[in-house]
Amino acid sequence: MSTVPVVVVVGTGGAGLTTAIAAAEHGARVHLVEKQPGIGGMLHIANGEFSGAGSRRQRERGIDDSPQRHLEEVERISHGRIDRDLAALSVRHQGETVDWLDDLGFEFHPDCPGLIHGHEVYDVPRTYWGVEHGRSVITVLERLLAEQVAAGRVLLHLSTTMTGLLREGDRVVGVEVEHEGATRPLTGDAVVLATGGYDANLELRNRFLPEGCHDVLVGCLDHATGDGLLAAEALGAAVSSDGIFLPVMGLIPDPARPQHAVDYREAFVEMAPAYRAPHEIWVNRDGHRFVAEDTTSPEHRERALIRQPGNTMHVVFDAGVVENAPVSLIRNPADEWTPARFAEACRTSPWVTRADSLAELAALLDVDADALAASVASYNEAVTSGSDPLGRTTLPQRLDRAPYYAITTVASSILSRDGLSVDTSMRVLDTSGEVIEGLHAVGELLGNNKFAGDNYVGGMSITPAMTLGRLLGRQLASRLAGAGTKEKS
Ligand SMILES: Cc1cc2nc3c(=O)[nH]c(=O)nc-3n(C[C@H](O)[C@H](O)[C@H](O)COP(=O)(O)OP(=O)(O)OC[C@H]3O[C@@H](n4cnc5c(N)ncnc54)[C@H](O)[C@@H]3O)c2cc1C
């Protein structure tokens, strides 16, 4: 008779999958619980950009980099607001995560490692992504998971929702799950919560968002309802409340779902001038421009937008832009938005407001007509004089040919900033700073502030999720195997 440790992992995003696979590979038996019918979590929609220093791919391209340099960059970009111990632990191993994916045949996009302009730019290329974005990661992890399932080391419970944590004395010993209306316990030597964020749960999300940001759209998938956070909090776990928020820009309100964005895989407005020189102007709900549209700092424009009424802006352009802009304003990650498709959307799409005059456009947008006319006139003067009051230097053409158009976009939340407190063994801490025995957490459930502080930092959500997940799975299997708390097999 042999004995094996049992680990219960909840969630099959990048964090849960890597934890479960690593634990199984190192000798544990894993119950892997997922409330949806399939695995992958947010990787289905994510850009899937991950970062790591000192990788083989960097060395092959002569890029001089190190985890220490990466950490210094993370500190700089995050304004020093990270959890230094956790972020350092992750960054130290992120290059290994990149090499691990490489060894597994991950389909890297040929441009990586690269510099990414959707967030503040790193000083060296250390960002990677797959040909199918987040789904490329799923492809690799799905294969590894299938091997462990086939070997009987991972028991995968799909369409099964964790509804609570089970305790014996002070120790967490399992989870309660619900499947097809029936509830049952799943017990083990350790429980790992990897249930992701809370941004699709408006009430919970607004508890963490600062004042004045409650109009931001939900830009992530619906599963992010904060289940793990609430279950752990009910047991006394400490939850951060840092008051930090930066939105992503360019997401389009979904006419069919109030306070939700159109699925990012379908369409968004590209903001970064590195990818699309702006031909339009951006005005707020009062009709005023509020930032130079060609700023190269994502942080600068994101902070400007959350100061605007309703966290809302209108991208205003004219017939000349539709005819002449070299690339489509609207894109999707697969880049299928050609100028011709964009021109068609300007004629027919419900996301685009169109009018025969600026006054009519202002009325349709519920924006002050005089203010909008003044903003356009001032911009047109800037095009002529070459000098813009907001300091914009990309001044390609006047906006003076009907029809006029606007795309309304609203600041959006795509990942959770706050989360559970853990130590560097990913053991969940209570409000007194004590370990809650048996309970661990990893991934976005920890809150992105721990790894990105007061900003977005390239790859610093997916990569810590996978990197710390691998470390945790490995550690749990080894530690529990040595601890004697084992199940008969
Ligand atoms: C549009 C978009 C683009 C992004 N791009 C990037 C990027 O390029 N780089 C980056 O670093 N980050 C990016 N992110 C963020 C990143 O995708 C996530 O932070 C990360 O993937 C989260 O991984 P996770 O495993 O912690 O959680 P998730 O991937 O959210 O997985 C959690 C899983 O737990 C399951 N679950 C939840 N509750 C329960 C329950 N009660 N019972 C059972 N199962 C449950 C869910 O169904 C889900 O499968 C992006 C996010 C979005 C929305």
C-alpha cells in the first residue's frame, strides 16, 4: 500500500492549471474543480502577453537581461507599490516559465520577445505572446493536463462550482462543490484557490474601485465573480483594499448589456500611437478634448480618462478620416479589421454614431454642441498652424467633411486590483497576519497590485499566475509527501 498527498485546486485558468499539473507531476493526486464546462479561464480572451528575463529566446537574440533588471523595471513602472517579496519571487522564476513553454512547443509569435506599447514600455524586449494569444497557452496546458488526467493523477471536475470551504478546527480540509444540483464535499491535504478576479461581479468590484470610477465597463469574461475571495474572506482571510485603479481604454459599450463592453475579441478602438497614428480627436461628455491623443504614455491617457465625467470619451472623426486613415480605428486581436471593414462599420454598426453635421452629432451624443464645435475648430487650427494647445504633434488632417462620426468608448476594468493576502508559500493569511492552515491562493485572486502596483506592467498578471502556480504545485506535492498527511491509494 502506498500513500499520496491529495490537493484540491479550484479554477482552471493559468494559475489553477499550472498548480494542478505541477502537483500531479510531482506525485500528488489532484481534484481540479472548474465551474465552467471547459478549462482555460481568462486565457480565452487575454492578449496572453507574458514576460520573463534571462530566457533562452532572449539570449539567442543577443538581448542582455536579468531578473534583477526586470524587477527594477517592475518597481519603476508600478511606482513602487508592488508586494516586493511576492513580485521578486515571481520575477526570479519567470524566465524559467518562458523556457518551459518553449520546451513544450509553445507557438511563439515570431516578433517576440518584443516591446509592447499597450502598457508602459519595458527598457528591453522581454514580452512574449503566442500566435493565438491566450489560447496558445491553453493549447500547451491542455495537453499536459490530458496526460495527467489519463494517468489518473488529476481528477477533473468540470461544470462543478465550489460553493464554500470546509474546515476542521482551524484547518481548511476541502471544499464544498455543486454539480447538476447536487452538493458534495471534496477533501484533501491542501486546498488551492485559483478562481481569478471579481471584475464581472459589479457589486463586489465597486467595493474596491475608487470614488468616481463606478461607471467603468466590465471588460473581462463572466466567470470572474470573486468566488474564491468571498469564500476565503468568510473564513477570516485578509483582503487588500489599496484604492488603486487604472482602466484599460478603447473598449466599446455593448448596446445589449449595460455596463459591459463589447467582447474584446470582436472589436476595440486601438489607442496606442505605436500601432495607429490618431487621425481623430477624443472629447469627453462635455465636448472638450482632455489629453493629447498621440501621447505615447498609456498611463498618462488612462489617468486622464478616469478623471472625465462617466469615465467616458467619444472618438470623433469625419468622412476624410474614413477615406484616408491608413489603418482601421477599430481592431480586434486577430487584426481582421481592414479599412474597408471599418468603412462599412461607419455606415452600419450600432457602435458608430453618424450625423450629417457636427451639431447633429453633438445632439446624438448628448454633448454640448458649442463645446464640440469649438474643440473641432481648435483642432483644425492646430492642423493648419502645426501647434496644438494640448501638445499633440500628430496632426494629419482637418476634420471638416460630413458625415461626422463618433465611437463612444468607456474606461473598463479587465482584472482585479485587490485580493487575498498570502505569504511567499502562497498560504492565505488572516486579518491578524496568521496563516489559515490548509488554504492557499494563487493567480489574479491575489490582486494584480501585488505584481503591478499602481499601473499595468507587461505580462505581470498571466506570468505570476503561471510561475507561482508551478512553484506552489511542486512545493505542495513535495511538502505534503514528507508530512505524512496522506490518502490511501
Ligand atoms: C481582455 C483581457 C486581456 C488580458 N491580457 C493580459 C495580458 O496580455 N497579459 C497579462 O499578464 N494579463 C492579461 N490579462 C489578465 C489575465 O488574463 C488574468 O489576470 C489571468 O489570466 C488570470 O488567471 P487566473 O488563473 O488567476 O484566473 P482565471 O483565468 O480567471 O481563471 C479562474 C478560473 O476559476 C474558475 N472559477 C471561478 N470561480 C469558481 C468556483 N466557484 N468554482 C469553480 N471554478 C471557479 C473560473 O471559471 C475560471 O476558469 C487580460 C485580461 C483580459 C480580460
